[in-house]
Amino acid sequence: MKTSLSIAAATLVAVSAGMAQAGNTELTAERVTEFKKAWGEGIVEIGSVYSAGGDYEDAARRHIERFYAYGERADEPATVLFKPTLASEDQFRGTFDEALSYFVGGSIEEDGGFAIAPYTNVRWEPTGTVINGDMAMSMGNYYFTCAVGSKWANSPNMRNHNMKTSLSIAAATLVAVSAGMAQAGNTELTAERVTEFKKAWGEGIVEIGSVYSAGGDYEDAARRHIERFYAYGERADEPATVLFKPTLASEDQFRGTFDEALSYFVGGSIEEDGGFAIAPYTNVRWEPTGTVINGDMAMSMGNYYFTKTDGNEVKVEYTFGVEQFEDGSIKFVLHHSSLPFTPG
């Protein structure tokens, strides 16, 4: 009996066409869909080679070489920002060998070999894709079908991923970046500016909670926060402006509108929302693993820690995609947040 597992929470996919040197081929939503489909077929192929007693490590190496940009940008310290689904001790895999270990086992002790489970199919359920030049970001769920006898098929921890309420506990990210400089004074988007943006976002979350605790208009504070940090409405010609998967969203996982984001932060139209920002929190501390910048877009990944009023911290994983607009402002076009995976 096959078991279908939604084991990758909210999937973020950012793919770079490198503004396709061969014929300057345009990066389209259709090409992104083809890329994801091929990636899934590659995972199935690794498992198939493993089951047949073949050289599955070689199959995994070819898979990584085809789909991940390790080594494509020799002048940058962090080319690929990769947080695998089941990685908990070594959360982020910034090198080829670390990715290889995750897929087939190797140098990292916790790795059992995700791709040699094995799986017989990968099914995609996208919520949206945003494209800007040679960069695309996509978000949604994907479902891995276990083969008969798979080492994951009878795992209670993995079975939980069949439940939609468990979908916020892990993330997998494939990353690359786009181009196109900001028009306003040609202001350069830098890692320092991205760091300032994240710091200000955290301070905004604390401010909403502070206003709430003081009996003030916390909804207005939240509205101003969203207007400042999220690109809702910035691209009226696109169906999905902001790809937002909040930490605690499980029934309504993805928040593609301003009002859905507002409901998450302070409660509102969506029943499951208790108001994340009115917990409240007294501080947000950042622990980045890397930032990749190209032109007017940047991707950043890492952990952030929310300090509760009792002094305890809540650790959360993040992946951000920000864009600098013509007026020089920086805003989220992608924000994924999840609680770390806990082996069980």
C-alpha cells in the first residue's frame, strides 16, 4: 500500500535562468513548473537506482548538479540557501557535500538519506509563482508517495505530515536570484540594507504587541506594519504579489492578500488566527545563515528567535525574498516561516 506524505510543509522554490544565455530564453511560469516536475522525477530516480542496487550516490550527484547552483557564483559566499525537510541538527546545507549527505546519507550523522526512502511519485500543489526577470519564486505544498516497504511509510512522525495541521513544521528551499537595479537614485540593494530591513521588521512585530498591551489601536499598528514591509498591491498586474506562509498558519496556510496577513498578525477574518503579533513579544533576534543578492532582489535564510514576556525564546526558521521597488523601498515578495523539524 502506498502512503502519500506531505512532508515538506510549504515549499519555496526560487529558480534562476541566469537570463538564459542560450538564445536569451525567457523564464516563464511554465518553465518553473517543468523545473519542479523534473526535480521530483529526479528524487524518484535516485530511489529507483537505490532499490535496484545501482550507484545511487552518482544519481544523487547528477541530481544536485542539475538542480542546485552550487559553484555557479564563485564570487559569492552563499550561493545556495537550502533548508531540507528533515534536517534538524545541521539545518542548512550550504555546500554540495552537505546536500549530498541529506539526499543519500554521508558525512552528517542525522542524515538517513531522504531520496533513498524511496518514493514513487512527487505531486505538486502550488499556491503561486512570482517572476522578475531571471528569477522566479514559487510557494505551495508537495506530496511524496512512499514505495511499499519504504523506511518512512510506518514512521509516526512522517505519518503526521498527512495532516494539514502538521504542514508548518518543515520547509525545503531551492534558491537563486534575479536582476534589475532600482530606478530611484540607482540605490544599491546590499546585505547591510537587508539586515536593516529584517531588524526593522522585528521591531515592528514588537511594536504591535506593545500597542496591544497598552490598550492602543494595535490593528492600525499592524496595518502600518504590513504596508511598510509587504508588497501587497505593488504589482497589480500579477496574480500573486506576496507569497506568505506564516509560522502558525495550518488551515489557511498561505496568505496572499493584505487582509489575510492582517488576520494572522492580530486576528480577524480567519478562524484559526489568534494574533501572532499580539502574543506579545519583547524582542526578535536574528541568526542568519546567508543572503544572496542580485540586482533589486535578495533572498535570505536562517533562524529568528521571538522573546516572550516571560523571557523564553521561540526558535523559528525563515526564508525571505525581498524586492527593491522604483521608489527605493524594500518589501517582502516572499516570506516563509516555520517551526523547526523535530525528529520523532
